[in-house]
Amino acid sequence: MAAPFRNCSRLAANLRSKLPSVVNGIHSNHGECLRNQLSAGISVKRAGSTFCFYNQRTFTLSQTNVNRRQYSTTSERTCWKCGNKVDNNEELFFCKCGVVQDIKGLTFFEVMGIPQSFDIDVTSLTQKYRDLQRQLHPDKYTLKSEREKQIAEEQSSCVNKAYFTLLKPLPRAQYLLERRGVPIEEDNSEADQAFLMEIMEVNEDIMDADTPDALQPIQMSNDLNIKNCVSEISKAFSNNNIDKAKEWTIRLKYFNNINDKIIGIYQKHFGAQ
């Protein structure tokens, strides 16, 4: 009985000897090739999902499952009324039977029907928000069942929260960071100390300004700082550099506070801006 096992062992050893010894140096993470250079003069190239070993046969990894995870993050749902499966793309808020659907568990990007990204089309987002407000207004459900009324109210509340979170760069960046598991702490303990000293000086300049003309250059400088922060945050998220995205989001938070303070002074002492 031992002979078949010896034959199998010899076969396995023969197969291993024909494989490049460097293959064990390759690692992957969600389809990404993390090893660019292998020993013994053999290298790996990646073009799309095709991997090529020099002097070896080319092979291709399917991207079907990766794409499905990337573009369809909502789980399968069933209509609570008719029991049929609900299409997450075409029936996000309503089943084909006409009944409103629960949208708990969806991201704000999914609720608004846009890709998850820091760079979004704000005009399209606003138009989508207005369309959803008309469709989901609670007054349309006054004659419906109590459950439909409750779901409609939850939908309307969720759409409002999603819209105002994604509308402005700061809350949008904070939301993306939270989804990555790196939220910004309230005490801002991670802010650079030299940067904090600069902010203190700006605040002192604001307190010393006693006319609109004195505030204007401070506001213009701060507007440029905000614009620069938004640009850097966009680059960081595009490059998947979450640490940099967090660093610039913290800065943007301070500059936004300065902007709010300047507007408040204008309104209180010099009339509305």
C-alpha cells in the first residue's frame, strides 16, 4: 500500500522542481501584485489582470469578483411586502410593487447614487437630492400604513444626512476617513504644533481687526488655504494615501473654523457679509 504514496511524493517533487524557486516571494492583496522584482533574474509584470513570468506561460486572473465587490456593496434585499428580491440599483427606495423599502446599512454614497470618492459633482448631487426629496416626502404617505410612514420618514432623514455630509469638502473627507477606520479625534491632538502656532497667530490677527478692510486680507489668505487643503485632500485620496488625507483634513478643519469666525464678526459688527 505504500507504493502509491511513494509515487505521488516523487510526482509532487518533480513538479516542484520545475517551478521557479522565486514564486514563493510573491504576495497579493485584492489582486494587487506587491512584489516588483524577484530574485534569479526572473521578474513579474502586471497589465490589467494579466501576469507574465519571463520564460514561463502567461496566465490571467479573473476580475469578476473584484468588480462585483467594488460596485455592489449593498447586500441582497427582499421586499417586506411582496417578498420578491429587490434590485439594489433600480429599486433602492421602492420595490416594483410600489412599496417603500428600508435603506438601513447603506453608505451615504449609495443612498445618493454616486461612486464613493472625494471628488464628486456637487451640482448633480444637489439635483439628485431635490429629486429624492420630492419622491420621499412624508406627506405622500399620510394614507399609507404605519410601517410605510415610518420607512418613508427614515428614508427622508437618511437622504438629508447623506446630502449635507457629502455636500461640503470637510464633512465629506471626514466621512471617508471614518469609513477607512481613521476618524479625526475631537481634541485634534494629532495636529502639527507649528501649524497650531500659525492658527493662533491668525486668530490674534482676527481679534485685532477692527474694520472690514482689516479683515479682508485675512479672509483672502484663509480662502486660499482652504482651496489648497481641498486640492491636497483630493490628491491624497486619489493616491490612496490615507495618512496624508487625514493630515490635510485636520488642517481644513482649522481653516474652516477661521472662516466661520470671520463671517460671524462681519455679521455681528459690520452687518451681513
